[in-house]
Amino acid sequence: MIQVTIHQTDSYIHGFEMSGHADFAEHGQDLVCAGASAVSFGAVNAIMELTGIEPDIEQADSGFLKIAFPENMDKKTDEQVQLLVRAMIISLETIEHEYADFIKITFTA
């Protein structure tokens, strides 16, 4: 199962982690894994390209991704990052709704 953990305080998102494998289908055929990966990597790439920030990124071949956003962003950049990461969460929640046995999203403080 893919585990997605959103790190937030109140409604402010500081970063997120993804780990695990969906095991929905064989490697290379797993739509859940491909969808979750595309959404998360697309969001991180969009955040970097559109805002110019460099989040702290940890990644491993085992299916692990950890993103932490900088704390010292100006108000406009911060709002843009929050909007883009919320769009990512909505997309992941859509996948979770259809494939709840293969992906789980949790929110932590």
C-alpha cells in the first residue's frame, strides 16, 4: 500500500511523505502507483518551476519520497506553494477514493 503523510499545522502544509508500493498490478502495469507518482512528482516540479523555490527532497528507489518546504518564503510564494500542494492532495484523494485498498492519505501535525 502507498502511504501518503501530509505534514501540516492547522491548515498550513509544511511538506509530505510517500512510501510503499500499491501492489495493484505487476511492476510496470500498476496504475495506482503510476498515478500517485505522476501526481506527486508533477506537483513538486510545478512548485519548483512556478515559484522558484527549492524544497528539501529525500528520495529512494524503494518508493520513498519526502518533501519539506522552506520556512522563509515570502507571502506570495507561500500562497502559491500552498495552492499547488493542495491541488496535489485533491488529486491523490481522488485516487484514494477509487483505490482505497492501495493508497492511504493521513494528515499529521
